[in-house]
Amino acid sequence: MSEVLTGGCLTGGCLCGGVRYRYAGPLGGPLGAVTVCHCGQCRRAQGLAAAVAPARAAGFELTQGADLVREYESSPGKIRAFCGVCGSPLYSRRVADPAGLRLRLGSLDAAPEDLKVQAHIHVADLPAWAALDDDAPRYAGVEPGRRSA
Ligand SMILES: [Zn+2]
């Protein structure tokens, strides 16, 4: 597993734009696999799966809206951080590992080009409607005939 270097600063934030951050450091690589998590907690927190990359807490800095960030302890010692206005997931962290963060990749403005999902985890928790190998058609935009957003 090669280290994914960001080659400078990545930026990201939440949907409403209230929370902004920057990150400099590895994503995944020596810190662990870049994963898509299908556990029941991620499904409830984020609608379906969570794309997550381990990151270094020391490289992460909130540049705007730190007062908007809310934290929820979803399991003992595991904290999920999100925007208190729009609900966007930002990262999770473990109290026992203050040096690490697990960044929610969907919050990045632009991910490094070499960043790839390396594993799907907790697939045993996938409900039947969310099968990974479904043969539902794919559309570049929304499905034909949609009437609302
Ligand atoms: Zn927000």
C-alpha cells in the first residue's frame, strides 16, 4: 500500500459552506486503507455508506465555522463530527487515538487524483436494497421522468 501524499493543502467543508477546513498530510497509505463503510451507523448518519480516509489530526485545521461543528459519540470513545447547520459529516475520531482522524471524503473540495477506495467494509450489514452488485441502470444525471429534486 503506497502512501497517498496530498502534495500540498487539500481543502474541504460542509454543504452549507459554514464549516471550512484544510488538510496537509497523507490520506490512507501508512495510516490505513481508504474505505467505504457500509455499517448501520454510517448508513443512519449519512444516508448510505461513508467514504473514509485515515488522516493525521495534526494536519487538519478548521479555517472557518469551528463554532458550528458538532460532535456525537456514536460508540463509546468514537466521535463523529458534522456541521450543526446542514448536518454534513466531516470526520470521525477516537478518543484513544488523538493523533488520528478519519476524514469523510465527500467533504473534500477535490480529492487527490491517486486516491482510490481500497476496501468496502461491513458489507455484512448492507440491507438488501443497497446491494453493491445491483444491476440497476446508471445515469449521468437523474433518472428519466424525475419530477422533484
Ligand atoms: Zn454546514
